[in-house]
Amino acid sequence: MTNKKCPDCNGELPQIKLIGRGWANPITGVALDTDLGYYAEGEAERSGFSAMFKPKGSVESFLCQSCGRIFLYGVEK
């Protein structure tokens, strides 16, 4: 997804990486890019063996250069 425009102000929307911080990485954080940012269906259940959800697609994030709004887009596999 490139050359996106903000639906609110028509500003440029370059892709960004969101950084999640938690108890395991309180200082440096971990980038939640397409390698780590996935989504599952709302009614998805964890698998018995790995206790993980089956991903349906990845999440891409964008930041408007004009108004500062962040947009998340789901990209189906």
C-alpha cells in the first residue's frame, strides 16, 4: 500500500512501524510491523498445540503527515 492519502485532510500517508512496549521489552520495544502485526477472525480460537491464533492477514500502519492521525489497514493473506 503506497501513495495513500488521508481521508480526513488529504495529507500524505507514509507507512510507519508501531512499537509495542511491555514487561519483556520496557525500554527498546518491539516493532509491530508486518513481520509481527497480524490479525485473526473475531471468533478465532487458539490452537490446542501451540495456543496461537491462526492469522488471517497482516496489519499495515500509516501516519498522516498533516493531521497526525494513525491509520491501520488489514491486508488479507
